[in-house]
Amino acid sequence: MRIIIAGAGEVGFHLAKLLSFEAHDITLIDEKSERLHYADLRLDIKVMKGNATSIRVLKQADVKHTDLVIAVTSNETVNITICFLAKRLGAKQTIARVRNSEFIDNKNEINFSEYGIDELISTEELATKEIKMLLNQAAFNHMHEFEDGQLSLLGIILSKSAPFVGMSVKEAAATFPEIHFMPIAIQTNNSSNSIIPRGDTVFKSGDLAFFITVKEGVNELYKLTGKTREPVKNIMILGGSSVGRRVAKQLCNKHLNVKIIEKNKTRALELADRLPNALVIHGDGRDIELLDEESIESMDVFIGATTSSEANIMACLIAKSKGVKKTIALAEIVDYSKLSHSIGIHSIINKKLLAANSIFKHVRKGDVLEIATLNNLDVEILEFQVREGSKITTKDIRDLNLPREATIGGVIRDGKGVIALGDFRIRTNDKVVVSCLSDTLKKVEKFFA
């Protein structure tokens, strides 16, 4: 597949890195030489210095024979322009990254394909959705829903009180046969090692374990992991950024108690006007005295949503030290996404990684419908649509000879989620959630091609 990526920032670089593993013909365009030099040294791709809104530059990149143009610069107007020009010059498909979620909200009113844009990716909308999912299951560190919750991906740090800690996967399944879940990935305590659990894998206290479960299995998983399902009522949000504002608005619509701390006085006044049901406080959220005055210890959730990754992480650590049960931090720097397990913040969300993974599914083989992001794990979680004649349909799961570093977490058949065990036979049109180590992905894709 011939792909042009316009913008060599963190989103563009991360995308190029993911795609380069798959032997695509990639050209990365940017105006900054230092970004291109960094990418050229580390990735097996072509780099081109220039402005991707230039027709001359696009022609030099052979846009006419390109399958996909991905515009991910930091300027949404530039991205839209690039896609418009690329489509007019012969590109088959275009994707534009936008910040303003109004573009997404009004897709039904404006047909963007008429302007050469096949897909819009809003980083703010993706981050807002991620936070909402985490709040829906506040006891868990990670949350992702497939097909409106028919299957759910839940990640949690195992406590000593979890009934199956010390058991192997096989022993846990035998001891709790009524539980509808499948362990699909584990990050061992105090380590960056990722494993795909097998029957002899032992659950240990402190491990970050990921499970796939069906709708009725979520409550069962609470009990099994030693957690209680407590309602979220009081939320404090640091920062009136676009993400903070969108999250606050949606939470207010659910009649929850929302406090927003905003350092900029003008923005704080604007937020107070736009969010009459939220309490907006003008101040610095890293000020411990201010947090104490605003009863941070009574909060169920603290969300760091400023434009400063460091401020968000520091504020979340303060909130955690004050007894807040759930802390969520936005982090603009990709490497910070790897810190949540090691420093004790429940969840770190990176908009750029969300955007890159959302775009990535458009170039996957085997009709990938969804990709879930797991911070700091070298694990891919993908939802495949099963084609007619796919190898995955030829035998029961136990007889498919899937790679050891891969497992099938669940199947959605006729709109209903199922935990598929060894004697299950996958059919055409099923939707299958697969977990595998990144270097095994090519082998897994062959089963769905």
C-alpha cells in the first residue's frame, strides 16, 4: 500500500512507525528538517522536506498513485487543505486529523467527502470518549467497549484480595466456571514485560491484567477482582481545555456534581457562562491549599485536562495522595503514557496515540473494525470482521494452531457477545476480538485475510 503521511510530529511519527512494520511504501512529509532526520534515522521510510499543501510537493510524492493520504499536522485547516488537494490530484483515500470536534458533530449536515475528505479524526472527541468509558467502570484502570458494550475490555491492577490471585488461568476457570471472562494480556508487576496468558499463567498480586467480558460479566469481574462497584457522583476537573469542557458538559447532563479549576480568569468566566450546572473555580489546581479548600478528599474522580502534561500528572498524584479513588491525566507527550502503572495514576490518556490507532485501523488487513490502545504494553487488541473463506472459519478454535503469543478474547455473533472457548467454531460475518504481541500480528492477520 502506498501511503503519504503529512506531518512528522508525534502522531505522524507514531503512525509511520506502526505502518513501517507492515512493509507499506510510506512517504513522510514535513517542513522541519530535524523531525524528518529523526524519522529517517529510526524508520525504514521515505522522507520529504516541504509543505504538503503545495501541489508541486504532492506531485513529487507521487500522490496520483497513492492509496492513502493521512494529514496529521498540528493545524486542522492545513490538514483539510491537504486532503482536498490530494484527492483532486488522484489519491484514492484521505484522512484528516482535526482538533475542533464541531467537524465530527456536524458530519451529518456537511458531506466532507464532497471536499475530498473520506475520514475525519478528532483528537478531542476520542479523548472525551475514552474518559467517559473509564468513568463508566471507575474501579478499572482501562476500559474499551466493542459494539456498544457487547464485549468489554477491562484492565485492572490485581489486589491481594482478588480470589483468583495465586491461581493459574486454568485453575481459575475451573474454580469459577460461571464467570464469563477471558484474560487476554498481563503486564507483570514492576516490569514492562507483556505476556499473552495461557492456561499455566499464574495471576499475581500487583499485575496489571486485561480481560474481555460480555455485558453480564462486568459485575462478575468486579467480584472476582476484589473490587466494589461504587457510583461516581463528585468529579473535579483541572483545566477548561476543549476536552475538559466537553467532559464537564456531558457529566453535567447526567446531573453529576462537577467542579472545574481553571487558572486563566477569562477562560474561567467563559466556562461559568457555558456550564451553568458546574462549579467553576479560578485558581491553580496544583495548589494543595486550594484543593483542600475545595474538599478534594470527597471527590470520586479527579481528571487532569490542562494542556500541560506535567501539570495534569502532578495534580493527579496530589489527588491520589488525598484519597481520590480514580485519577485520569491527559498527557500530550507519548512517552508519558507508559507511566500510569509505575507511578500509581489510574489512567493516562494520550490524544495522539488515540488518533494514531484510530487511523491505523484503516490500513489493517482482514477488515479490522476497531483497535484498542493499551498504554505501555507491546500488545495489539483488534476487532476483525470475518470474511467468507477466511482460515479462521475452517476449524474449532483449539485446532486452529494460532500463535502462542495470540488469543481470541471473544466473538460477537448476531449482535451478541460470546466468550469463545476451545470448542467454538467461528463463522463468516462474526466479529472477533484478538489479543496478540505486536511481532505476532502478521501471523494473526493471515487467519482473517
